[in-house]
Amino acid sequence: MKKRVYIAATGGTIAMGNGPDGYVPRPGFLRAQMQAMPELQTAEMPDYVLEEYDPLLDSANMTPAGWLRIARDIAAHYAGFDGFVVLHGTDTMAYTASALAFLLDGLAKPVIVTGSQIPLGEVRNDARLNLITALQVAVAPIPEVCVCFGSRLLRGCRVVKVSAGGLDAFDSPNFPALGRCGVDIQVDWKFVRASLGSPLVVKDLAAPFVAALRVFPGIRAGVLANILQPPLQGLVLETYGVGNIPDRDPELLTALEQAARRGVVIVNCTQCLTGSVDMHGYATGSALERAGVVGGGDMTAEAALAKLHYLLGLGLAPTAVKAEIGRDLRGELSV
């Protein structure tokens, strides 16, 4: 029997057509385009069921509630399919892929997130190959959430978008690619996580207040203090280099320390594309640790935000969240 893949079409450029103000999601457009693709009807391709979400979203409009909707949709169809493809816009794909990695607890089947830079309906596009490759990868024994885009297969909770116009739009700066999609699709199995054999669970989550702030030259303590005000529960602080902030303004550290004492979980991530936070390398980093900030290691800012949302959404106490931030849960962190 042919294998079966469930396609959750959330929107994005791949499902868009021309509108009066540019590309917009068009219900039914993707389905019609796929039905006209003879490649999808060949013996080499799995059977698929396409579910178009209502409404279809430009991914700039994706929210944590949308992450949970996708995860629950996969869980509802989990028993009946061999793999899953999530079609998604590129702008927030890294956030969604990271979030799904945490939300799909016990995942033992492939969940492949893809999309395109050019709509499927255009004569010249990257959507066709991305879609075909994702469907083929979705029936491989890869028990992970992955991003399949352009020529690479990447761990979902390691990706960042690195190009606004290139067709290889995503990279995994701190972890090797899981596979290469060239003449052949070659999976580097030594980097693929093993299935733990536990059943898939998508837990109910609260809607915590989580934010991100990029440190910049001349940042004022008042900006930071305002962001850290209640009801904020978690903050991804994107710092310089290996985890540094200005230390000549003691009010910056005071704002962080006061928030941490109130129970706000503050995660230190580097602004650099590659590398890891080391809060013992410089005096400024050590000061952050003393203020109650927790190091994010080599997590991407996207993965750190998704992880914070997941852990706080579970209702864990701040001390427990801080402990879990430093523990590798889904391959998001090198330890």
C-alpha cells in the first residue's frame, strides 16, 4: 500500500495569488494547483490529504494559538497517516517549526514544514520542488519536526530565516543539516534524533505573556523596565557576542534583577548567527547571571521564545522553567 501524508495548509506564499495590493492567500487556489500537478499522481509519490485552513494566513499573522491549532490538528490525524507536511509562510516559519517541536511531545513520525518564496501558481517558482521534496521526506523514518526548504533538510528548532529573497532561505547555524536535497535526497542519519517510543501528546497550554528584546547601543533602562512590567512572564534578551550588555548603566541590571525577583524568566541569547552564550566569559555576562538571567546556550532566539512559551504555558514555576531552559528537550540546545 502507498503511504499516506496529511498536508496542513496554513497559508503563506505557496498558497497565494495576485491581489490588488500584491500576493494574498486565496482559498482553493492551492488545491487546484496541486490537482493539476501530474508529479503528485505518480507511483513514486505518497497519497495525500490536503486540509486548507480557514482563514489562510500570511505567516506574519501567525500566533501561538495558531501553533497549538496545527499541533492539535496533527494529533487528531496522527493514527491515520505516515507523515505530515505543514505548508507555512516563510516569515515566521522558524518560530512555528520550533514551537511544533515542543508541542508535539512523543513525536515518532515526520512533520515537515515547508513553503516557498514564489507562489505555486507562478511560471517560475520554488514551490513545486519544495512541495514534492517535502512529501517524499514525510514518509521517511524521521521522528522530528523538520524544515525542508531549497536544498536542505533542517531540524525545525534550529532554523533561522537568513534570506528574504533567496531560494535557500533557511539555515541551521549551530547544528548540521539533517539532509541534502540534490539529485538524490540524502539524510544524514547520525544527526536524526531517535524516537523514544512514547505516545504523542499535545498538552493544553495557558497563554503566557512572553516577549523578545534586542539589546542595542544606547538602550535606556526605562525601555527595558517598561517591557519587564507585569503581566510579562518571560523575555528573550538578545545580547551582544557571548551574552553581554552595557554595564556602565547600573539601572539596566537593576531592572533585570527586579523583574527576575518577581518571577520573570529572562533568557540570554546571542545576537550572533553562530556561537553560544557564555555568561562567565566577561564581567558583563557574569553580572547578568547574578541578576537572575539564565543562559540560552546556542539556542536560536526563535527556539528560545517558543520554548519559553511552551514551558510557561504548562504552568511551571519560574524556578522550574529556568532549569528546563538549560536542558535539551528536542535537540534545540547543545549541551
